[in-house]
Amino acid sequence: MIRLPDDRRLVLASGSPRRKMLLESAGLDFDIVPPDLDETPLDGESPADYVLRVGAEKAEAVAGPGRIVLAADTTVEAAGRILAKPVDDEDARRMLRRLSGNVHQVHTGIAVAAGARIHRQLVTTAVHFVDLTPEAIDWYVATGEPRDKAGAYAIQGRAAAFVEAVEGSVTNVVGLPLAETLDLLGLALSGGGCQS
């Protein structure tokens, strides 16, 4: 169990209901303060570097006295390209066709702002998709579930039927690698960990 000093409050720098649910499942008590950031990838930025940068920027944007700020950014990488949230249903179909029958990576950059330091960690999970028929893609897009999801799918929802195998953290694919997040929080509170 993570214990914060009495003069500190844990803040989740995210409006994601999935991250909120995962942290609550770990028994943590926290406030929610979503940051307002431009999350556009930089030219030539790799998917892994992108999530590490944006996660740290989210934590910095919400950091303040008396706060331990937890932030994260998740993206899907397929063949070296970032698959963000689809802009419309046709974009979702395009992403799902790209994922069909292939292995893709889900990257999350976790950041914890504790005092003047930002502690960061990258977590990557490989996800194997079955071959998707055009009918399966149309059915899934019609559910509306892909609309606000990186890579146009939710492993915790109907798209679970598309997943043949997962290598690594399953909660990472949901949006927050829980075991690694708790470890990083503990390291940040003890003054250790990877810092920037």
C-alpha cells in the first residue's frame, strides 16, 4: 500500500475514467485534475519518446505545493507509427485494418512529480490481434467503443474478442500499467527512481 506524507495529496493528472478505475482498484485515495495540453507529436519523435514526454508534461502542468502528481500518456504503435484516438469512424476502421492479424505495441509513459523532481518510466506491452473480417470491423465501429480509444479499441470491452495474446502488462493496454505505477510512486516517495 502506498502511504503519502500527511502534508501531501495524491493527484491524478488525467480525465480518463479507466485510469481512475485502476487507481481506485488499488485502494488509492486521490484528487483528479486533468491538464490542458497540446499533445501533438513532435517531428521525428518515436512513439516511446512521445508518451514519456507527454506524461512528464502532464505531471508538470498539474504539479504544485503539497501535491504528488501522477500522470500518464498511452499510445498504440503499429509498424513504427502512432495510432492515436480516431478522428471519425472511417479512421477507426483504417486503424483496425492495420491491427488485424498483426502484433502491435502499447506504450505508456508514467510520470510522478514529487517536489522539484519528475520520475518517469516507460512500459511497453505487445498485443497480438486475430485476423478481422470487414464485418467484424464494421460491427465493432458501430458500437461506438473505438471513438475515444488510442488505436481504436478497448481491450477491456468488446475488442477483447480480437486479442489473441498479450505479452506484458494487461492494465497497460487499458491505460495505466498498475504494478509499475505503484512501484514508481513508491520510488518517487522514497527519493529513488528514474528522474528528469
